Amino acid sequence: MIAKPSDVLDRDREWSQLVRAVEERGPGLVLVVGRRRAGKSFLLTRFARAVGGLYVQATRKTEREQLLDVSRALGERFDDAALRRVSLPDWEAVLEYVVERAAGEPFAFVLDEFPYLAGAAPALPSILQAWWDHQATDTRVTLVLSGSHVSAMNRLVGADQPLYGRCTARVDVRAFDALDAARFAPDWSARDKVRLYAVFGGLPGHLALVDPGRTLGENVARHVLDTSGRLYDEAAHAFDAFLSDAAVHYSVVEAVASGERRWSRITSRVGKQTSALKRPLDWLLGMGVVERMAPITEYPRPNPKRVQYRLSDPYLAFWHRFVADVRGQGLASLVPPEALWEQTVEPRLDETHVAGVFEDVCRQWVARRAVRDDGALSLLPFAPMQVGSWWTGDSAEEVDVVALDGKGGLLVGECKWGRADGRDLDTLVRRGALVAAEAGGVERVTPVLFTAGGLDARAEARVEAGEAVHVSVEAMFGLGPDALTP
């Protein structure tokens, strides 16, 4: 296995998938998909360098200019003086040149932002199909097609498209979860690591802006609340590069960010009929901006009346909750960003935003089935097969964290950004019985209190008596002892 460079944080799974594709005996056609700022280009440039391949990033240019850029990159890679000055005539010639230069040896040819290439050269997917079917067979060339336009990349291999059924691997470069995002600020407290994720989200391109030597407030003021900050208006233009008319898409996002989770409420807020919003919603779902959720007991065919929608990215939710008004009223031009943080954001941050994100963090932690440092004992009673949440049709009853092991085990969790008390545990036990009845086949129910503020005396006594498990935010981030009872 080719070693992953030290500057590639996490991404072990993605690195292994890419290396394995190159090490296969035959040719490879790999699709790499992920949102903008997810770190695809960072990963792929280092991958191409490590395996001796070639990375080329496409831009918005004509087909002739794209060919010239690719030809120059090939000339540099293979020290071909002619290609530094003269372009190859067409894409068939590019592929033929790559095969000839690879000379039967493994070679990775990475075309990043491929939708820009396909947009300039609509015939390119068909050209790749013909190449794959007829010329690539006896080669060890691995062609890697990558893009941030997730919907376009998914369409590229649709059933009615030339490349359907031809990809040998797909690599999804997802945003980091809170536990990986915390590595960008290793010395911060556990609570501030949750807040970091709640504000900046999990996209490496956002997290890389954070200076761990400064406080959370200083970082937010500099990068999010300052008019010159990279993230001050990024959310307001997040779809501009992909859509010529994105007004309705932005309206849907704003509606979801404002707390409208039901489809009927979203359509009412946007002021459009369902038929007019279906395509924008499908696009947002495909891009990984909006997530469709259902109670864990409803999968795989959820009742539409219990389906809810939410934003997948904590940064987008934070921006709409705090920054949109600041930007809309022009306050950032009048009030120093540090003052905006102290007066407008910080007093409301935990109650109105972080507490909800903490629920996501707890679900992420359960999905990882975190273990003690020595690996000897799991903090959870089983390895979950499913992790999610649960609610009734009218949302009167909700459980923040639900996990099933497929063998009769059920975990139900209550997430408290503050302190949990005995009444919280009573409610959790009662709701756990409701989930168990709906799930069916449950033999064991484990109530878990996830807290950032500890337990009151009554809840602590019941945890010590073995009635429930307590997991503190410090334990989740490996910064303190867990409270698991023997």
C-alpha cells in the first residue's frame, strides 16, 4: 500500500480506495464525488503525486483551451517539449498519448472538476465510453473523474448515459464529522470543539481557516463576521457556480434553516406549489445540502407524513441563523466583527444552535462505536447496525439518538447541552418503550444520557445503579473519564 502523506488528515478509507484502483491489474475508471471545500482537490493532487500520475484541474474554458491545458500538463509530466507549445488535436489523441506514455505500467490520470470539461466538450463522455470499451482493455491506466457538482457527477453514470456500468470504483469525499473536525483545534475544550463544528461545519476548506491558537470567538469574527472573511457571504453564493437561476434553491435552504422541517411548511414558506419545488429539492438533496430524514423505525419505506428535512451542513445553518441578518442589515459595515460576536452571536449561540448540533455529534459518536483508549471495552453495549433518531407523526414525542444492532438490542439517547436530571431519564425510558414497540423484536433497551453539563444527583445515582449509561462530551472527545458503570 502506497503511504498516505502526513498532510492528508484522516481520509484513510478514500486513500485506500484510490490506491487499490491503481494497483488493480487492469484499467480503472474511478468517480470521485464530493461537495466544494470537501478536500477533493487536496486529496487528489497528493494521490497523483504519490503514485506518479498526473492531476489536471479543469476550469470554465472553451474546449480548445481545455485541450491546450491538458496537453501542457502532459508535456510537463512526460518532459515533452512539443506539448508545452502545441495542443493535441482532440480528446482521442489525449487518451492515446496517455496510453502510449504509460507503456503498460500503472498510471493515474486525474481530471478534476470534470463537469467543466463535459460542459465544454459534450461528446467527451461518449469518447471515454468508446476508449474504455475498445482501447483501455489491455492497459493499466486509471482514469479518475472528479467533481464538486454532485448532481452532474451522479448523472454522468446514470442508466441513460454513456459511462453507465463502466466505473470500477466510486469514492465519496464527505465532510468530516465533529470528531475529525476537532483535530483542527486539538487543544480546545470539548465544548469548544462542538462549537467549532457547529459554526464551521465539517468541510476541510472551512476548517483549514481556523487558527487553533486563537479563541473560537476570534476565529468566527475574522472569518465569518468580517466582511472580508472567506465565509462571510459564501453561503449566499454557494450555488452560483452550478446554477444560472438559483433563487428558489436559496429560498428552500432558508426555509429549512429557519426551522421548517415538514414539506408542507417549506412549500408554504417559499410560496410555491409542490410541483414547482420538486426539482430544486431533488437538486439540493443530490448535492448533499439538504437531507431527507425519517424515524429509524420507518426505513426503508418511510411514511411521507413523518418525513422531515434539515440542512446537512452546520455552517449553512449557522450562517442563516446569525449571519444572514447581519449581512442583510449591513451591520458588518458598521459594527466591528468582535463586537458582533460578543453582542449578537455568543449570547444566543449555545441555546439556539449548538444544542441542536450536539444531537448530530452524539449520533456521529454512536455510529463510530467509540472505544476506550486501550481498546479493551466499548463504551456502548453493541456495535450498531443502524443509527438515527425517532419521532411520532405529530413530533410530540422525540428521541435524539436511536441505534439498533439487528439482534434485539436498542439504544435510546437523550442529548443535553446542559445538565441532565432524573426527569430526563424518566422521559427517555418511557419513550424508549415506544420505540421498542414500533421497531419490534427488541429484547434489550439501553438508555444513554449524553451531556455537556453533567448529571444531577438523582440521575447520577441511577446511572451508578446501572439503570442507564452516561457519556459526557469530554469522554466523546477523549478528554476525560467516561461514566460507564461496570
